[in-house]
Amino acid sequence: MLQSAKFKHEKVRIIRMNIKIYLSFLLFALFFACTHKDSLVDIEAQEKALHTLKGVLDSAQTIQREEPFILRRFNPNLNGKWIGNAVSYGCYRKGQHPGQKGPSKEEIIQDLDIISEYWNLVRVYNADDDTEHILEVIREKDFPIKMMLGVWLAKENDDAGQKQRNIENVLRAISLSYAYKDIIIAINVGNETQVDWSGHRMQKENLLRYIRAVRQNVSVPVTTADDYNFWNKENSRDVAVEIDFIATHIHPVWNGKTLQNAIAWQDSTFKDLQKRHPERQIILAETGWATDYNADKNGPGEEGTLVKGAIGLAAQEKYLVDLKQWISKNKITTFLFEAFDEPWKGGGDNSAANDMEKHWGVFYENRTAKESFKNYLEYSKNNPDYRP
């Protein structure tokens, strides 16, 4: 009997304890719901908006341009410091490829450890799983890094699959901008989709539709990136009026320039665009100097035919020094192309190891710094009026 009474007493104690735990959990849930009511409403509204937008993009419905169109200036800062000396970040190592296999969390941490030592602003090229993992790591590890998020687009006419991929990328970018508004400070919709030599050139009407879809659903500045040889044409004006700022690519190497005239040509080309688009801020979204190329790859548009300047570590070093001086003088937001070599590019294992597309990084694929970058940093240290 005594044993039975003790058992009943213990049972009652456990029940009471469970009730207390349940009530505590219930009170916490009610408190969270009350204190985060606006957040919960925002999430519901965002999900509803994305669902509606998907229906619009799936159909042939027209998306009208915003009126009035109030420009959002892109002014990259971190803790009051200008961070416009930026870098393009491709996260893929040997054996990795967009849409197939991305980097591990540990590899992303290693990358961002390196990047954050020299840059506080990165550009990525698509809103996908790998980009979300990068954003997660930036937040989790509190890296002092902001991002210009990309949306990869390609020609979709008569290609239902590509259209759905385009729509998925657009919706993902909007969703990420909600979730990581403390990190994403601009969105780039489409990369080289309009210049006449692009391998994924798309109809302008489709590009404008996606630009409008993104801009009307985010609060950050929105752009599209393309080669200067698109932005210097009259038909670029109807794209320019749809974006907050122009993101241009100016590559001296691809345009047959030598080190002696690279920066002067780049400067005159950039200023020409400013004259053509005086109503828009312009940033330099890609420029750089490769350290290897395939001189035997000849023909129209091929690197063996187009490249006239010296290629190698010494050439990259000289260009890095000259470019930094140009950035400092002009205070133009500039994304160096790029942080790390990417062996998947130019055809991956099916192309020559010295294909130029694989060798634009200032770090090798194994994440060791190239001598060109080391010397560039040494130069800056030994010249007090020069800072990297």
C-alpha cells in the first residue's frame, strides 16, 4: 500500500510537471505570436505575393512599369565605410559545377575567410542553393560582407523548361532578398543577355518583364549587367530607364588592349557610357586580367585571336595596381573579376587546362594567393598613399 501511494504521488508530480512545461510552451508561443505579429503577417504577405507573381510570370500577362519610377541609389557602405572596391565570387572548385555540385559549408567558410580579409562586397551570379548557403554562412559567422545578388537568365523562346528556370531564379531572388535584407544590398537581373555576341541572349521584352517583376517586389536597387558594347547602343536606353543603376562589363583583355593602354581605354569607355546615360549611376560590374590563355584557340571571337596584351602573373599584377589607382581616383564601385580560378568554366574537363575562362582569379582554385596578388598587396604596403 505504501509503495502504491508513492507511485501515485510520483505519477501526479510528473503530470503536474508536464502541465507546467506545456503551459510554459503555450505562453512562449503566445508571446512570440504577439511580439512577432508583424513578421508573421509579412511572411504570409510575401508568400502570397510570390504565389501571385508566379502565376503572372507563367502566363502572358503584362507587367507594367512602375509609375512614378523613383530611383534607388546604389551606395555600398558598411559601418559608414565605402566598400565599392569589390569582387566577383564564384564558389566552385575542381569537380564542382553550378546546378550539379556545390561547395561544402567548410569550403564556403574558407572562401569567406579569405574574401573578408580584402573585400566587403561580393557579386554572385544566381539565386540558387549555393548562394543561399553562402548567405547562411555570412549571417551565421557574422562575416563583414554585403552582396549584390544575381539572377541568371537565358533565352526562353520555345523552351518551356528554360522559362521555368528563369521564373524559379527570379522568385528565389525575391525570396532571398526578404530573408537576407541585412546582407543583400542590390539585385542584378540577367547577365550579358542583350549584347549581340552572348551565347544566352534573350528577347529584350522578357528581360524587362523579369526586371519589373523583381523591382516591384523588393526594396533594394535593381540593375542588369551587360557588356559596354550593349550599353553604348541606342537600343539600350529602354533597358536603362527600367533599372536603378547600370552595371557594365569592360574587359581590356577581351578587347585586344595591352597593359600600356588598358586603363586609359577602360576610362574612356566608361566615361562614354556616362555621357550616353547621364540620368543613371553606372558601376563597373566586371573587369580583370587573366593569368593564362590558349593561344591556339583561334577564330572569330576566340581568345587566341582576340588577345593582344601580355597574359600572366606579372601582367595581372600590373593591372591590379593600375585598376586600384583608377578606382581610388574615380570612386566608382568596381567588381574585380574574380576572387578564385574556376576550372568548370570554358568547357570544364572537356576543354584545355589553359582556357582563359578558368584563370581570372587572383587566387588559384586551391585557394592559395597568386604571386600577382601577393605582390600587389606588398606594393600597397610599401606605398603609403596607396591602399588596396
